[in-house]
Amino acid sequence: MEAVPARARWYVAGVTVCACALLLLPLPSVRSPGWAIALLAALYAAGEQLARRRLAGTFYPVLLAGAFLLPPPAAALVAVPGALLSHGLRRGVPLRRVWRAAQLVVAVWAAARVHGALGGRDAVVTPDFPYVLGPAGAAVLVFCLVLAVLDAGVLALADHAPVARTWRGVFGRSLAPVAVHGLAGLMMAVLWRSPYGPVAALLVLLPMYVSWWVFAQYHRERAAHRATIRALVQAVDIKDGYTRGHSERVGQASMMIARELGLDDERVEVLRLAGILHDVGKLGVPTRLLRKDGPLTPEERRVIELHPEYGHEITRGISFLGEARAAILHHHERLDGSGYPYGLSGAQIPECARVVAVADAFDAMTSTRSYRRARPVATALEELRRCAGAQFDPDMVEALTRALAREGWHPAVTAEEPAMPPRPRSASGGRGRSGARR
């Protein structure tokens, strides 16, 4: 928020004033011991520091437990110290801290108000199960909704983001995690009011932290996978500028084919990765061959035809790729057995490789390169159908055709406008310079 527009600052100021007003409302007759507010505030502050430092997330169970246990102004007060001292927000930018505190105050106040209006506090004290779940669920929904609306407002004013789409996106992403935090908060509240007291309530946080840590590790691992893929693709794009962006589009086309074939989500993702990394072996091919302006000699072509094997070796240690490595190795095989590197035929070629082969040829034909212009989508599909059975799997070609008819395709320019007359090319990429680039 370093360069926040004035209108966004006024918005933050308005929400902050509203939050202060909610905190200053007189407490109802319900008893709210100061030690309970202080203990919950300290727990939230410590949990928020730990969550942002170790888990890269936020810590809502204590806030929601406060909403289930305390009157609205007292529950809202629990959020203030943790938000103002948040470790994850940079020093020197107090507006961020003030905004975080204000939006949490409003959200917790609203959640506590809804929970109390629905008789939730009596259900917690009893406890009356499963009735206790109704008020708690409504409070969690309101808490999540208020946070999403407030975030959408500040993003709309600061970044001109569409309000409706932004709040729906934020709400959709956060509802499930906040619901889990709400369940933990409800367990804390019930134990807090039980004969076992607050000490038993604190025990809820331990399994919550462990499960959250496991979840965070999973997301860190996925982020590391994405970074690995991104680095490899960027390296290929830098080395072979003629096909810049080709890898991502082959990944997209492979995913479209896989979905049309009815494959499960896990295999769809694997095929997307296979398409993205199918040319990673070009890192092992001399750059002068990839960028050569004239026709390739037979010896040079044999060197370039080693790139599937190079790619297979480069990705050997990346275990999460699974069968994508087989696609990298065999995406230039042909059904009639005349492909490379091993001359496999028919069903000997792995299914994932047959998918990527069609996606690769399609994008190569529909993308503008420096040595020839793109073919129309219809022309490219006609060429794929002409070569189906000999070079390409007919099922994959038809799956791509159906997917394109439903979703369309928007080819991108991947290099400079042609500087030389277009050269003839077959779908196999087996003639002329264009085949060497695919």
C-alpha cells in the first residue's frame, strides 16, 4: 500500500472509524471478564506471529472462538493487538497494519453479533449439539463475507479491480479454510465453557497447528514444483527464441485433449506439465543449430533429434512429473513406427506422448514464427486429420477437434514477423528448417 491512491486511503480511514465506533459501543449486560479478553488477544497475537513466520498464513481459530464466547465489542477487541503487531507486514507501512486491524474488528464484530442473535452463546454453554453448529456456521459465513467485501472494496479503489468478481474470488478461496478455523474455534469455545475450563480449550490449538503445518508444507512443495517448471521453461525460451511461448501453449492444448478424453484431474495436470516440458531437452542442443537460418544437414538433424532423450535425462530426478517424462521422451514417435528416438509404433507409444504429439504439432502449425506465418486453425486440424493413423493417434486428433469447437483457440506470435519466405512443412516437422524448431 506504499502508493495507495487517495480514494483508497479515505476508504481505509472510513473503515477504521467504523471499527473504532464498534469497539466503543457499550458492552451488554453479558459478563465479559477482562482476563478472558486479554488471554484471547495474547493467544491470537502469538498465533498470528507464528502463522505468518512459519506457515505463511493467518490465524483465525482464536478470533472465532472469541466471537462465540464474548459480546461483539469485546470479541472485536481480541483482534487488535495481533493485527497491529503482525510479523508478516513490513515495518514502516502502518497503513497496512491499521487496515488489517480495522477489517478484522468489523468482521469479528459482525460474526459475534450474528452468533449472539441466533442464540449461539446459550448453545455453547449448554452445549446443545447439533444446534450449536447452526449459529456458529452463520457466524463463520458472515465473518468470511465481511472480509471478502472489505478486501474487494480496497482492491477496487487501489487497483481498479472489478468489485463483484474480486469479492467472489476472495470469498470462494477463503470460505473453506475459514470454515475449518471456525470449527476449531467452536471446539475451543465449547471446552472453554465446560468444566475443564480455558486450559482444555488451548489443547485444540495443538492438532490445529499440526494439520495447518502439514497443509502449508504441501503448498510449499507445490510452489517449489511450479518454480522448477518455470525455470526450465524460461531456460528453453531463452535458448530457442523462435518458439518462445510454445511450451505453455502445448501444455494448454494437451490439457484440453486430456479433459476431452475424460481423464481424471491428476492425469490432466500431468499431461499439462508434459506439454510444457516437452522441449526441455533443447537445453542440450547447441544453440547455433536451434537458431540456424539455413536448412539442416543430416548430421545436424540427428543432433537435434536427440532432444527428447536429453529432456528425459534432465527431468530424471524430478519425481513429481510421473508419466510426463515418458511424454517428453516419446512425443516425436509416430504411429507407423517412423518417428524417433526409438521408432515405437501404435500402442507401444505411451498415451501421454500421443497426446503431446498432437498438441505440439497443432501449436507449431498455428503459431507465427520468424520463418513462416501461422496456418489457420481449420487448416491445421485438416492436416492433423490427414496424418491421423500414420503419424498421430486419431482419438487424440478428434479430442482436440471437439475441444477447439467448444472452447476455441487463440494462437500467439512467438517471434518476429517473417523475415524470409515461408518454407513448406508437413505436420511431422520432418522437412526444412521449421521441423527443427518444434
